[in-house]
Amino acid sequence: MEVVATQLTLPESYGAPHRVLSWPEVEQKLIQSKTYWLATTRRDGRPHTVPVDGIWLEGALYFGGDAATIHMRNLRSDPRAVVHTESAESPVIAEGTARWHQPGHEEIGRLVVATRAKYGYSTSPDAYGAGTWRLSPARVLAWNVLYEDATRFTLT
């Protein structure tokens, strides 16, 4: 995965950022976030947001939920989604496409270990073996102080 960082251009009243964040610093926030706000779109175009648990691993967010939930139904009809970390002051906002993903055996092992380390409970490999949602971002926006270091990352 190639990551390109550029300074965000903000409206003049917001200030002029002068520092670009590093991808490792931003990715660490994605890894450490306990809860992510997931934004999806309903069939009629209305937005829907919900907090979800997830694992950031190898450049993507893995998350789940009951198939009957609104966000799962929304993703099945429109896979475009946005997730952001809990912080409103220094957020990380990832925009991309979520796909139903069947992880391989080794990937399941990494997800189980990461879940245990992050949330403190063991997850059965079967939980991931049945499949999981995987959001691969195309663009990530982040800042520690908006008017100092607002940064856009493009991922290809």
C-alpha cells in the first residue's frame, strides 16, 4: 500500500496548517481506537451512524455486527462508508469501501490475537472464519490541532 500525505487546505477562517502528520502516527491512532463511528447511507439516501468495535490491521478496519442491523443492511446495498475515531479534537477520519471479507487462516489468527490484546477477551476463530466486513480506505483525514497539522492521506 502506498500512502501519500498532503496538507489540507482549510477555509481562511480556520487557519493555515503548516505541518504534515506522519502516516505511522496516524495509523497508531487507528490501531488504538477502542470504538469507531461508522457512517453508512440508507437506500433512501439518509445517513446513518453507529459506534462499532473493530480491529485496524494491515491498512484496513475489520468489523462486524448482526446481519439485521441498519448499518449491515446499508453496506450490503451501498458499500461506501466512513469511519472515524472517538476523538473530536484530534480525529482520524477514513473514507472508503467496505466489503464482506473471508479471511484466510493466518489472517484469522492475527485478528484473534489483536482482538484479545485490544478488548481483553478471546474470540473464537470461527467468529472471523464466517467472514467479516473490511473497510479499505482510499482517503484518511487527520489532525492533532486542526489549524496546525490538518493532513490528507491518499492510499493506493
